Amino acid sequence: MRTLWRSAILFALSIAAAQAAIVDKELDYTVQGVTMKAYLAYDDAIKGQRPGVLVVHEWWGHDDYARKRARMLAELGYTALALDMYGEGKHVHHPNDANKLSSELAANHAVATARFQAGYDALKQQPTVNPQRIAAIGYCMGGSVVLEMARGGMPLAGVVSFHGNLATAKPAQTGVIKGKVLVLTGADDPFVPAEQVAQFKQEMDAAKVDYQLIAYPGAKHSFTNPEADKRGKEFNLPLAYNAEADKASWLEMQKLFGQLFK
């Protein structure tokens, strides 16, 4: 009898798995005359609304890596939107081009905010999303972007920065950041040195922000991206994938979201 029950349960689970599917699609919208080409992903086996998560790409632009993370979030039960912060779905290969695009965005805070806000609004309007339960994650440049949006008072339940720059021209003020902040950085990342980490902690403490910062020993810049090793060698940059830090940081994000979206 026990064997029969076990077989029935396994059969039911296999049927449920077969019926579940990650739905992914392009989602275009316009910001100040520029078409933004975002990417939406969710699990259609989940009924009703669920939390939404914005994903902000690295300085290379809106590429497959950002989309991969959106799908991974969908597999966890969220509706995820991988934003396009450059417009027209731009993504580049050479670091000089990436630096030019990211520098232009960083120099125009109003444009960056408008583009992030438009993505936030687009996600909020999705029928699978609970508009009161939205968070954001970002990688490298994207990590900086989500921190800046939090500093600016964007109504996010939480933000997670993966190997993002922590410096800012507009430090957080008490009471402005609405949700929790999680920073996941590499202890050996020359782009985010110890002095910058210390300054960030001082900023968060002074503003009384609910935050956590984890620095992974041996991890360098872009430690979550398997493409980092190849790019690092090609362009002689201190980029390196770290499988252990990648896995650990993703679990920390899940832990935070578990607290935020009980």
C-alpha cells in the first residue's frame, strides 16, 4: 500500500511539473521618446498575483545574462522583468563601449530614474504581480542602479546589489530608503575596494537603513557571471567567475525575499 501511495504521489508531481511552464516574452515601452526593450518571465502554473522583481543588467547592456536571471526568479515563483536601461535593447562587447554607455547613464540621474520608474510601472501593471510587493536586483552597474533608486526613495520592498559599485554622489538620508538593502560583493574586487565598503557602511548606519553587506573572500568583480573569466582574459580586466560565491549570493537573495514576501 505504501508503495502504491508513493507511486501515486510521484505521478501527480510529474503531471504538475509537465503542466507548469515559464512564460517569457518581450515587453516594450517608451521613455522620453526612446523604446525600452524589457523581458518578462513568470511561471504560469502559479495562480493569482505574486511578488515582482526588477532585474537591472551589467554595464554590457540588456543581454542574455539578465534574461537568465529573470527566468531563474520566475522559477522561484516571482514575476521578473529584466529592464533595458540603455534603450533599444543595446548591449555591447567591448568595455570601452560599455563604459561610454554606463557613464552617460550615470551622468544623467533624471534619465536613469525615468527609465527605472517606467520599468517599475510596467511590472506593477502585470496581472501576475502584486503591485505592493516589488523588489529589485542588479548586477555590476545594475547593482549601483538599484542602490541609487533606493537612495532616491523608490517604493521597493528590498534591493539586492550583486558586485555593484557602492559609491554615490547622493548619500542616503534617514527615512528615505523604503525597504531592506542587501549588498553582495567580492572581498577581492578592485572596483569595490575596502575603503568604498567602509564608506557605504557608514552611509547606511548614519541613515539608519536596514541593510546587510556580505563580502565573499577570493571573489573578484562580476563573480556571478560565468562569462567573466573569458571577458577578463580578453580585455585584461580583473573579472572572474566564482561558483561558490555565485551560489551563496543567490541563496542570500532568496533568504531576503523569503523574509520580505512571507
